Amino acid sequence: MGFPKQRLRRLRQNENIRRLVRETHLSIDDLIMPLFVRPGKGIKQLIPSMPGNYQMSVDKITEEAKELEGLGIPGIILFGIPEKKDEMGSGAYADEGIIQEAIIAIKKAVKNILVITDVCMCEYTDHGHCGFVRRDDKTGHFEVDNDMTLELLVKESVSHAKAGADIVAPSDMMDGRVGAIRDGLDENGFDHIPIMAYSAKYSSGFYGPFREAAESTPGFGDRSSYQMDPHNAIEALREVSLDIEEGADIVMVKPALAYLDIIRRIKDSFDHPVAAYNVSGEFSIVKAAAEKGWIDEKRVALEILTGIKRAGADMILTYWAKDAARWLKK
């Protein structure tokens, strides 16, 4: 009969047996690739802190979308770097904005990939905050005007939908933005467009490389007043609950790796698809260590992505999406 532990060992001794009894299956179907689009033509500019990732002009990002489609990746999420920034972040909702232009081009060229758009103001405002800011220059005190920002986010979401976006993903963390965007989309004939809400977005130190990629570092202060305190978990459940009540179709946890417990708690608490954002810092740390030969990038990356899936994520936004798709095909 043998010892119980021997039975477990017997199920590990052969790769095909391990595949048959595997509990968690990471798939290409789980992956969403973030892409950064900027004005110009023929531009594919390396992001130094995120090896293998680029700021691309519309023509180049369209080529990239075709390649990702060929690998079987189901979706991309677009972040824009406008030609000019201003106090109101007007490039975010302009009909001729960089994201709007990219959506139109990608949808013409690529037929079988979801185009998701980040909805936020930070890339478009000259101060780098996620909404309209009221600031006292004498004291340095500032606050983001929540209600004014909602109006801008609705305009941005509707403009993305008009351009052909399949899903809009508000990442700003303003109060009531999911409900406002849902109403705005519905009133403009886009009731079929889902909302992927960044519901539990933490004020994290893991965002540094992204801010270089999106050119969105705040010009003053930080975003802790409207992003979540990393010490809190129950608050995340409240945030998710409110977003679902307001009409979120998918809820997201960001970052992923330091918040696997949050992913699991949300998955266990709500009957809703859960996305997790494997953010830039999580990616770049592994890249840097791999470049020094300290770790095996492929092995560690797939282990991280599997851990995020095992925690309960239904989909993973990750800068490894392209590499992981190739690795998983082998």
C-alpha cells in the first residue's frame, strides 16, 4: 500500500502525469498585453527601464497588434502619450487624440484581438495627476476635483467607444467614476461596451518604470490621496463592491504580485471576472536580475504568472504577454 506521501510522489515522477493532475493551468487565453502609443511615424522607441517594451507610433503599434493576434493573445490595453499636455488633459478625449487614432488603425488592420483602453488623465495632464487639480501655489496644497474629473473621464470613455474600443478600463480611482462612465456610454448608444474597472488600485512603489513609459510622473505630490493604502484589505472589498454596484463588468487588482491575497479574497467574495495587473516594477525587477544571470527569466516569469492565476485571476495584464505566449506554445 505504501505511505501516503509516496502516493503524492508517484504523481510527480513524470511530466505527463504532472500535467494530468495539475490544478492550475496558465494559458495564452489569460493574457493581455499593455502597449504604449505616441505621435509620429516609424517610431519604436525602447523603454530603458522595461526591456523589450517600446513607445510606438500608430503604424508600429498596428504591426505589433498583428503579431500579438498571430500569437493568439486575446487582448491589448492601450496607453497614450499625447503630443501636448495641458491642465485639462484635453488630449485624452479629443476625437483626433493619439489613443483614438490608434484604435481606429488597429481595428481596421486586426480583426481578432480585443482593444482595451486605459481611461485616466495622468498621461494627458501637464501636472501628471489622474484628474483635474485645484492647487494653492502658496501652500503647495492640492486636491483632485473628483466631480470635475468624472466629467472628463466620461468624455474620454465615450470618445474611445466612438473610435471602436471593445472595453474601457478606468484606472483613476475617482469616486463614482464607474457609474458615471456607464451612464455616459449608455446615453451615447454604447450600452454594449464593458467596463474593466481598476477597483483595487494601490498606491504602490511598483509603478516606477510605467511612469517612465507613459511619461506620467506627477509634477508635485503623489497619488496616495486617491489610490489605496497598501496596508488595507477589507477596503479593497468595499471598493470592488461599489464598482460592481455601479456597473463594472470586470474588476481589477493592481499591482498583482504583492496583492495575491487581495485577488483571492475578491475572487472568493464576488461572482465577477477578476483581472490582475502584473505591473512594470514586478516585471523590471525580474528583467534586471535575469540580465545579471542571477535567475532564469522564463522560469520565474511563468512561475509569477501561474501564481497570479492560482490566486484567482481570470485574466492577467502583463508585459510578458508576448514572451509568455511563445513560451506556452512550446
